[in-house]
Amino acid sequence: MYCSNCGKQFNQGEKYCAACGTINAELNKVQTKNNSTKVILIILGVFLVIGVLVISSINYLVYDKTHKFTKDDYLNKALKWNRCSGNNCLTKDDLEIISEETFKDSRKRKLKKITFRVKDTDLTFDVEPEYGCGDNTFCIDGSCGCFISSYYLKSNYTGYNYTLNKFNQKINYDDRFCQDKNDCIYKSLYISKRSDIEGVIHYLYQFLDYVNGMNNSEKKIFNAHNELNIQILKTNFLDVDFIEENGVYHIKFEEKYKPEDGKLETYINNFINAKNIELGY
């Protein structure tokens, strides 16, 4: 580089001309550019630090807080499977909290799980938040869908098969009237031939005696899910409901197959005859 005033060549890094003292304009431009770059980098660094602090604050203020479901929300969800009405049904007073646990889900949100027990029974289940379409509610005709995801409470309540499972354990049931395991889980007794009918009748009367011997809390669980069905040759289902009158349970028959003699065997045969079902022996 040369001096713009006298034409003398500048030495490397020389800020002023040794001959006339004129400033080295080219070197000044380079330094100014470098200084501007440093300022920009410093500003970007400051914004980066501020961004990290803001995100950390959001995580602390929003995502690191227990999601705001009240105890009543948890209790109401715990009772959602309770489908009976009247005085002999599960209420909030029949439930006790045996543990509370805080955890973080995949979205880093802090959530709470509450474990309930039905008093005077060994039925326990959890209620906890989950992020998704909301309470597993969809329209049957497909007109509804998952448009907005949010947090909702879910439950792994198993009261719908609690009574039957307890009874099956008591009599060491071998699933002989189940077509498969799902039949037993969903309270269905399978008849494939006429010789099965006697065994199914014996099973149901044993179950009726067991139900009448349960404590009040167990009866409240049963009252919400007090039905079985008899499945005859895969596609024919006969309902067997249990109703309580004056503290005693008995079998309620469907009116159109109702036996005049009040016998369960007649009830089953009335159904078989009405459906023209052919059973072998």
C-alpha cells in the first residue's frame, strides 16, 4: 500500500506515513471492518445468552410445573367406569389414595399419577395425565377426529372384571367354558354342545352365591358391571344380568326368553329354540 499524499510505500502494519504523517486509509478500513464484525458477534452472543435464559425460564415456569388437574378431577376420572345409579354405587367416599407420584413425560412436562384403592377391597388402579386427543372420546360415525391434542386424565381401572376374576381364583376355574382367553376377560361363557349347558348353569349359580357373600364395597364394584353373557356357537349371545332386591342378588332374565318355571336351564333352552340353534351332544 502507498501513501495517498506523497506516494511513499507503507511498511506492513504501519498506521501513518513515515514521510508525511498521512494516515494509512486502507489499513483503517480493514480494522474498521474487523471491529464491526466483532461487535456483531458480541451482539449475537448476547442474544444467544438471552434466548437460553428465556427458554430455561419457560421450562421452569411452564414445563417443569405439575399439570393443573385438581384432586376432584382425579376422583371424577377414577369413578368414570361406575355405570350404576342409586345408593349402592361407588362414590368418592369409597375411594382412598394410597400413593402419589410425580414424573415427566416425553414432552418434559411434570405430571402427577395418583393410585387409588376401593376401600375394603384389593382393587387398586392408577389415574394419570397423558397428552393426546383427549379422554379417548371419538364419534362412532367417524365425523369426529383428533384435531387438537391436549392433556387429559386416563385410568387403568379394572373393576369391570374384578368380581369375576376373584370368583374364578376362588374356585380355581380352568377356563373350560371360554372359547379363548378374551371370552373369559370379557365375561362370556361359551357353549358349543348341549352337554356344556349343565356345567354353565352350575358355574352361574356358584357365581351367584359368591356375589351374595361379598362385602358392601365389593358389591358396589359389582353393581356397576353386573352382567355376563352366554355365547352359543360363536354368534349367539344370551344376556345374564344380576339384580339386587332387598340385599339379595338373583338372575334377571330377558323378557322374551323368560322361563315360566324360573329355571336357568329353561331360559337357555328358550333362547336356543327361538334362534333355531342346532347343538350336538
